[in-house]
Amino acid sequence: MQELGVILLAAGQGTRMKSALPKVLHPLAGRPLFLHALATAQRLAPSRVAIVIGHGAESVRQTYGADDVAWAIQETQLGTGHAVLCAKAPFADFSGDLLILSGDVPLIREETLRAMVERHRRRKTALTLLTASLERPAGYGRVIRGAAGRVTGIVEEKDASDAQRQIREVNAGVYVASSAFLFAALSTVKNDNQQGEYYLPDIVAVGLAQGKLIESVQVADAREMLGVNTREDLAFMEKNLRERINRKWMLAGVTLKDPDTTYIDDSVTIGKDTVIGPNTQLRGKTIIGERCRIDGTALLTDVEIEDDVELKFSVVLTGSRIGAGAIIGPFAQLRPGTELGRKVHIGNFVEAKAAHIGDGTKANHLAYLGDVTIGRDSNIGAGTITCNYDGFQKYKTTIGDRVQVGSDTTLIAPIALGDDVYVATASTVRQDVPAGALVFNPREEKIREGWTEQKRKQMKGKSK
Ligand code: UD1
Ligand code: CA
């Protein structure tokens, strides 16, 4: 079995993006552009992967994070041909086939890549390139075919004659090449063109001159080979990819009430019979269980939700875990480090941060629960505030099981309330409270009868 290697081109600045950020780092469906094609290529289980970097090299490398690929540095961006040549070293002792991908062509499908590799091997070609027929081919290299319909070359838009620009078949920028042929051919490519660049597709002419077999595969659905050169392309692609992701989840048994306003990142997973309402964004490593209900207007980032959870209208959840059967919202915020047990209720205008809340505990209205651990089956009354910050440091609050915290309570951390504690309404609690105790702030209550009428008379007299 032939070995397969991958070269991903990601050194260009992406001038047409007009951005300080390297093009391949612009996010698409929540993931940097270049990681899309890379993830797809990795599904072909290549034995070696090299990424060519140059512009913003360090940030591209850091974004990738792992060290299971070879990094090839292209100091100056002299063209795609030069870029591939920069990846020669990692493939010095490699004699298999190389799949070459552009970091800015993110929607390419695994099936297409497999079909290319398979055909390349079956037909024993030196080079197999991917083409597509586009309504609007502007910006792409055009495929030139000879009398017998064979590919004879690629001409870049900037070098093309008016007649050549009429050609609608374009080069997708995805290639399979035999490594020995590839690097030898590239070393002979010149830069005598409009852009003064070393063009990778020029190896077509080199191969033909050597009598090599060069063939092409055409994609059925041209959308998968579209490249991102401008922010407009990016927005268009985002829409395309979102549609693809949404379709995938609907086919997997998830109801999207309004797919047009549902934004699901590539990395998210959702269980079946979950129903998702309009204006929902599921980002990052969010995992949603089965039979959950998300009313809508929800922003979830890196959130793990077990089965049968209900998210009522308008919630912002980040870096949290939610146990089965919990009910959150409407209008609630869970901030990073929050972990809710089973059947926890978090109601309207409740904010939780690094809150560990046990099974069956409820905080149904107006509360701030920060840096707190609460046991099970406790009830947190409306207007409860954990005062966790004194302007210098954060402090922890611990609340036991079956605790009743009355409305309008301030808990001055660090503080611990034992199991079965009862906090009277309108208490400010500064000391730890032992299990089973009542805590209250004695204060004198006064009532003055007839006071309102008297006051009104007095004020009326003044306004005359
Ligand atoms: C390229 C092809 C064109 C094809 C199109 C498909 C060439 C000369 N042209 O054009 O035929 O239709 O892709 O999308 O190959 N890169 C580097 N180093 C460089 C130059 C580019 O790493 O010196 C990388 C870029 O980061 C990008 C990829 O190569 O990921 C393609 O470069 P780009 O400048 O976008 O090429 P296109 O003009 O789109
Ligand atoms: Ca491009």
C-alpha cells in the first residue's frame, strides 16, 4: 500500500481580507479556516502531514496546538509552487503520494479527497487535480484543455487572455501528486508571470513535457471547492457550512425550529429528539444530550448538557456542566466553572459563576451565586447574593443540603452554612452557621399609624 502524505498551504497573508489577522486564522463556523481542510485530510489517515506557514507563523502554530505535524516555514511568500517546495524536507525519505490542500479551501469533502487519491493510484498518474465548473469563475485559475479534452495547463486569472477568462472550469487548488515527480517538477518552475510568483499549477506543463500522465477529477457540487479570498467569501462560506451542519443534525434527529437563525459550530454534538428554537448559537465544545429543549435566543459556549434539560428563553451559558432534567432560565447566565446536578432549577435573573450546585436545588429568581458550593435539595430565595469579593480577593461560600435561604439574603464569604440551616428573610450572614440552626438579624420594626396622610398634607402645604 502506497503511503499518503499531506501538505497544507497556509503561509499567505490573504491581502484581500484587509486584515491584521492571517487569513487562515479567520474563524469559520467557530474554527480557524485552515483547521477545516486539515481535519478533513486527517480523516484519510496520512502517515505524515506538513503545514507550510509564513505569515503569522507563530500564531498559526499556536492555534494548532499539537506537535503531530511538521511545520515548514516559507519566509517570503513567493507563490504556491515555492510554498510546496518549502515542505520538501519533511518528505525527504518519502516515496508515496502527496495530497496538497490550500488552507483557504475549507469545505472540501473527505469523499472527494478519497476519490482523487483512489483515481490517482488506479490510473498511475503523476498528478491528479481537482476542478469545478463555476457560474462565476472570476479569481480562479482556469483549466485549459487540449483537443482530446486532456488538461494541458492552468492559467491564472491575471495571466489569462480575454478568451481564456470565458472558461468556466477552474482549478480547485487541491492536488494529488507522486512525491518524486512533485518536488523535481517544482524545482524547474519559473516565475515569469504577471505576479512574479512560482505557481504550483505550472507543474502540469512540466509533467506533460516529460510525457507524464496528468488527469483531473471534477467535483459534482462546486460549493465544496470554493476558496476564501475576501470577507464576502467568508460570509458566504459561513452560510454554506452552517447549512451543511444544520442539515446533518436534522438528519440525526434534532429539530431546528428555524435553521436560518441556528448557528452550530462544527465541533458541537447534539442528542436526538432535542428541540432547538430560533436564534440559538451553540459554540465550541458544546455537547447537548437527548430530549433537551432550548426555547431560543440562547448562547452556549463549551457547555455540557445531559439529557432532558430545558433551557427556557434567553440564556447565556459558558464553560458549564448541567445535569439531567435541569431547568434553566428564562434570562439566566451560567459562567465558567459552574456545575449543576440533576434537576437543578435556575430561574430568571440568576447569575452563577464557579457554582457547584447539588441535585434538586433551586434558585428560581434574582440571585448571584459566585464561588459557591451548594448541597442538594436546598432552596435559594429571591435576591440572595454571595458576596464573594472584597475588592482584593475572591472567597468561597459553602451551603449544605436542604438549606432554606430566605429572600434578600447577603452571604459574606468566606462562609459556610451547614445542612438544614434556615436563613431568615433579609439577613446579612457573616459567620458560619452550624447544621440545623436558624440565623436571623434581629432588628426593631416600627409602625406609625396615619403617617402617610400626615405627610401628604404637609407636602401639599409646602407646594402652595
Ligand atoms: C490558487 C491557484 C488557482 C486556484 C485557486 C483555488 C495558484 C498559483 N493558483 O489561487 O489556480 O484556482 O488557488 O482556490 O496556485 N500560499 C502560501 N504561500 C504562497 C502563496 C500562497 O502558502 O507563497 C497559500 C495561501 O496561504 C493559500 C493557498 O496557498 O492557503 C492559495 O494561495 P492564494 O494566494 O489564495 O491562491 P489563489 O490566488 O487563490
Ligand atoms: Ca485562494
